[in-house]
Amino acid sequence: MVESTGGAVPKKEPTAEEMAREIKSLAVSGEFLKAEKMREHLLQRHPMALSEIVASAEIIDNEKGAQMDQGHIEIWNDLYSSLSQEEQNCLFYATRPAVVTEGKLLFAQGKPNKRLFFIDSGRITLYHKKGEERHFIGQLSVGDILGEDALLDITFATFAAGCQTDVKLRYLVDLSMEGWDKECPGLKEKLIDYCLKKGRTSTLLKKQGFDKRMYSRHPAEGRVIAHIINNQKERTNKGFKGFLQDFSRNGMSFDIRLSKRATAQALLGRLLELEIDGLNPPVYLVGRIVRLGFHLHGDYSVHVKLDRVLPENVLQAIIAS
């Protein structure tokens, strides 16, 4: 008689074919994250099962394409038709659907907006509030984008966007694009290009005369030394250096390099003590960061509004230096 050891029967390792069938089942059910995770396991456990690996990738992509909201795709045909199938999937599944009821705000004036909106139906009113008065800027509706500046700039909204009717839309959070450089290189640039060509917000702002520049800007060169001022109005040891780009009597901009976008987002709204390196006698200024513009390879332009308007002779001394 053979005695039982009482041990558990080891679980059988699934074959490549079994894993491929499970991937297909998950993809057909719309569980794409689980399907992609299962495909990663397939790659790890059966790296030589090339036909199953390739076929499972095609199944996931095909199901993603088939399960898109076709009404949304038709509205945004100009955008999606310029993309490959892989890019279409990447963009669509990075967005989230929403229905916003009449009277609700999509974002408020003076608050950061980190979302890009694709309007599928309804009407949105843009307005600028000054004191108790609301100044009408314009309206957006089906096929319009909103928040295109959020793709590049980290800034406070200069206007509010409210729903005049119930609005159906999809929106993209800027963090959704973190993996695009690896998954779909070039997609972000295509989306930015589309927004620059099709976005109507900047045109509406110009038509209504919303020019935030009170004083002329002048090109400037030199190094800026900036220290963060805390809530107790004290200068801290946290700081950074940058290179001047331009100057006006109530503002300035300079370039810095940051490794993470989250660091740039954390700087928005911070109060700074600023020193223009090389001036004799030295000039110290105080200002608040109101916008950070992203360029390439971690380069940002920092836009600062000064807490006081500079005398003309001080401005000329900075420019001359």
C-alpha cells in the first residue's frame, strides 16, 4: 500500500494556448487591463510562444478598436483618422467619459485645470469674472476642445467654463500621458498639433480683448537665483537657478530644468524671492509663479508676476545688465 503524503497537488502551469484563450476572453469582455497583464505573464512564462504572443497583442488591439464609442469617434474623425490604430486605442482609452449637468462648472477661474475636454454634445459658456461682474467670452459646443493649454502649460485658469446645458464629453487628465513616450511615441505631439490648429479658446479670448500683459516685455539675459518664501513670509533654503528670457515692469520669465512634471506642478502659485545675478548694487524682487510652460527634455519657462510695479529706471538697469 502506498501511503498518502497529504501534500497539496501542485497547480499545473497553464500552457501558452490556454493563456492565449484567456487573453482573448478578457479582451472580448472589455477587461483590457487584465488582458494586458495576462499577456505580460505569457511573455514571462512562454517567451518562445511567438505566434500566441503576437496574436494576443492583435486581439487586444482589435477589441479595443471595436469597443470604442463610435459616436465619439465620428465626431472627432479629423483627429482619429490622423492616428494609427495603436495611437487611436492609446488616446481613446486614456480618456474618461462624463456627463456634466446644466449649471455645473468644468473648472473655475483662478484654479489650476489639468484636463483636456472633448465635447460630444451640449453647450459650454466661457466667462471672466471681475469683481461681481461676469464678462462673456464665448461658447463651445459639439466638436470643440477645451483646456488645450493644459497639455503644455501648468497655469491658473484665466476664465471659468460653465455648462449652459447638460454636456456629454470625454476628458483627458495630463497624467494619463505619462506612458505615451514608450507606448505611442509621437502621439502627444500629434495631439498638441491638433489642438493648436483646432482650438478656439485663444481666438475667443483675443476677440474679447483679454490681454493679460499690462506692460511691454523686453528680452533679457542673465542668471536668476530664486528662493521659495514660505507661508510665514520667510525665505527658505529651497531654491533653484534659471536663465532670464524677458522682463517687464510687473513680471518676468526665466528657464529652468526639472526632471519631473510633478515638481513643476508643485511650484505653481509659490512665492519667490528673486535676485538677478551680476547687478551692482544687487536687486531683490518678490513675485509669484503664475505659469510654467513645458518645452522639451525637462525644460520649463517660469512666469512670475511681481508683487510691485518696477520703476522704469530699475527695469532699464536690469535689461542693460
